[in-house]
Amino acid sequence: EQALQVAIDGPASAGKSTVAKLVAKRFGYIYVDTGAMYRAVTYWAMTHQVPLADDDAVAKMMGSLTISFKPGEPDQLVFANDEDITAAIRQPDVTNNVSTIAALPKVRALLTDHQRQIAAAGGVVMDGRDIGSTVLPKAEVKIFLVASAAERAKRRYAENITKGINTPLAQLQAEIELRDHKDSTRKVSPLTQAADAVLVDTTPMSIEEVVAAIAAIIKKQS
Ligand code: C5P
């Protein structure tokens, strides 16, 4: 059996990371959360007084920033150099600033290189916004995962509660919609469904159903 590249893209809170993790486990693939990389850069800039809209300054900062992952439950651990930033990068201030960082061309180029290196050998499930369209255009499997904004806000609300984050549901939905708008309308690698990606609308589906649907698509390819 071939070790494939599996790209899972879609708007915020569509369930990409939950599903990608389970799919990776099922096939013995590694899981790569590219959103966590953009979040790590955002967090690092915010805590090191680097202006978030300054592409050159943030790209320069990245020269002394190593982002890495370690196994952890329920979430993979995310490190910036030696600092565990797993919880910090999910805080609302990072979430609401990340689209600014994600619009910077030099920053995207650096992270895209890093992501391609990780995925080069295959056997990878990578989730994000531009994986099928830009990072891994030759990925054997491309999924575009969507759900209604109301459903996504509900899911994120429930997830936040377990992390002690108490943003009201209506505010969450507004923030999700704003982030999607920014991610979809930026000039460089906007959120978009690749022509050869399979659209999966998870609104009425359980996690198990989504995982089964994607696993079936992977099996067909391998
Ligand atoms: O997936 P997650 O919601 O954690 O991603 C956080 C943000 O990172 C997105 O809203 C988007 O601005 C950015 N991102 C991106 N390209 C990716 C992954 C994430 O621009 N491949």
C-alpha cells in the first residue's frame, strides 16, 4: 500500500482537525495541523512586540522561531522553540488575529516550505485552508470539509467550554464568519476548494460518519 498525501481544507471549525486526527490514526499516517503553525507565528509576534501586519518583520522573527509538534492527548502539543504554546494558541486573542498573519506572503512562503518538507515522504494527513490548492497540489486525496456557520459555532462553543473559554455563541458565530471572510478574500492562497477536491458537508453528519466517508475515499486511492 502506498503512503498517500491527504489534504483536508475548509472553513473555521468545520471539524477538520478532529477528523484529520482520526483518519491519520486509522491509516498510521502523521497528522499535521497547519493552522497551529499560523497560530504559533501569531502568538509569537504578539508576545514579542512584532507588528502583525508587517510581513518583513514577522518573516525575520521566524528566523529565530522553530515550530514543532509532540504527541499529546487530546491535542497534539505545539512548541515554539522550547515553550509549550498548546493552550495559548487557542485563546481568543490569537484566534482573532491569526488571519492578519495568514495574509502575509513571506510568512506563507516560509510555512508552506516547512509543510511541504513534512509531507514529502507521504503518509500524511494535513489540514488547513490551502493544502489541496497550494501546499500539496499533487495530494492523492483532497477533501473540502464544510458545515453551516450555525453548526460550526455550536461545535466550537462546546469545544471551548472544555477549555474554559466562555465566548457567547452568537459572538463565536460572528467571529467565525469574519475569519472565513478574511481567509477567503486574501490575495495569497485564499481558502478555496481545489478543483479536484471532494466536497463533504458535515452539517448533518457525526464524526464517525465523516471519518468513514474519508477513509473510503483514501482506500479507493491506495
Ligand atoms: O485551522 P485553524 O482554525 O486553527 O487556522 C487558524 C487560521 O490560520 C485560519 O483562520 C487561517 O487564517 C490560517 N490558516 C491559513 N492556511 C492554512 C491553515 C490556517 O491561512 N493552511
